[in-house]
Amino acid sequence: MKPEDIIVIVGPTASGKTSLAVNVAKKINAEIISADSMQIYQELNVGTAKVTEEEAQGIKHHLIDICSINEYFSVSDYKKLCYEKIKEILSRGKKVIICGGTGLYINAVINDMNFEEEETDFAYREYLEKLAQEHSNEYVHDMLKKVDPHSAEVIHPNNLKRVIRALEIAKNSNKTKSEHMEKERIRIQNKNSIYQFTVFYIDFDRNVLYDRINQRVDIMLNQGILEEAKKLYESHLDKNSTCMQAIGYKEFFPYFENKISLEEAVEKLKQDTRRYAKRQETWFKNQLDLIYLDGKKGTEELTNDIIRYMN
């Protein structure tokens, strides 16, 4: 395994990415760079399944707790910081593992995505935000389906910020967000990277994965996710902000408003997480070149599979 060879471990939520990455890191003298768009926030711990000191087992983790929920952080910001961390880790004679479930973060790094600064149409953005308030997020999402069905398939209706951005791109550039991504893929094919990324995907039978998700939610309840969600709810952030729309938190907001019971909120969280895992699975399998790992195997066996492949 050469220094420029970088292991990337991906998979849907609750697939065991963190424990596998830690185990591999221990065997190959590596440090881990997180690729999770919610673990960047200092205030969000339980609901993001942020690695604990005990789980890390002494392995250094990077790009966790790097900003506050009140700060703006983009995919472009992540890409820049990730490349800086890769260079820093390698300079210390360590190997690099990137681990996480945020496909856009991973894609930005391994394909060196070029983020063109499109002109912001504030009037159109405000118009779409008002439509969402007056009708619903789904109403605006349906607008995206008509002009860019591919983006609509991978962007959840509740992620209003990204839905609006995709509509904005389509309106102002006469190209859909999907077409911009395709242009990037063509550019990337003709570009040489100094790093060689090998992406391992932890593949589970869907029913087994769903059971793991349900169990994880129950564990999070015992760890204090309700209290964490209450603090976020009382933070008075814009309701359409990334954090306020995050799975693991927004499901409890109706409970705090006495609109549903706690049991209903928990069931909604499990349902939303299962749906999110399905979207992750679809995205990874359609967008990245993957080496599949059998989720039925134990952590030690999967670790050996990765090391054998890299050697």
C-alpha cells in the first residue's frame, strides 16, 4: 500500500462504518477523516452518532466538531479542509482513511469536484421560500421534479435549501444541476489525481440494516438524543437550515409542540432514518466505483478483506 493510496469506507447509516474504519486504522497506522455533514457541528453528538473517545480507541479523527450550528459550511469548504488534512496526515508518515455517509462530501474529494460559483438569484430564492411556506416543501420539490428529475430523486423534499439551489441553477444557467454534475464527470475523466482513492462499501441485506437502524435509535434515546433535540429546537435557527432539517432531530419538534406523542416521534425517526439509508444506498451504488464488502461478516474479517485488497 503506497502513501498516496487512500482507503474510503462508505455505506448507509448504521452499517458499522466507524468501527470498521477504526479497526483498519489500528492495523495500518492510519488516521481517519470524517465525511459526515452533521458531525462537523460541535453541538450535535448523539443524533449524529459521533464517534466517542471509547469508540475511537486512540485513533485520531479529523473534521469533527469544526463549526457551530450557527455557522455556514459548504461542500467546497469540506473539500478544501479534507485535502489539507490528507496532506498533513501523510506528512507525518501516517496513512489516511476517509469514512462517512455523506455522498456529496466523498464525491467532492475523490473526484476533485470543481465548484463553480453560480450567481445567486435572491429574488427567485425568496419566491421559492414563500411557496414552501404557503404550500409545502413537497410543492417546491414537485417543481424540481419537472425540470430536473434526477436531482429530485436524490434530494429529499425537506432539504429545502438544496431543492431551491437546484431550481436556481436550472433557471439561471439553462442547465440542470444533473447536467452540471455530468459535465464534471467528463472533466474528471481527463484529470489525474495525486491520490488513489479506493472506495469500500459495506453492503447489508435491507431488512437486516433496518433492524440495525431501529436498534440504533433505541440506543440514542438512552444516550440523550431527546435532550439534544430540545436544545436544537430552542436555538431559534431558521427552520429550513441544514441542522433544523437533520434526521434525528426534526422528528421530535412536533412532540415538543404537543402535536404528537413521544412514541409517534420515535417511530417517525426510525422511518425517516430507514428511508435515508435507502437513499444513501441508491446514491453510492449509482455514483461511485465501489468495492463491495459483505455486511454479514464481522469487523475483523472485513478489516482483513480491505487490507488484502490494498496489498
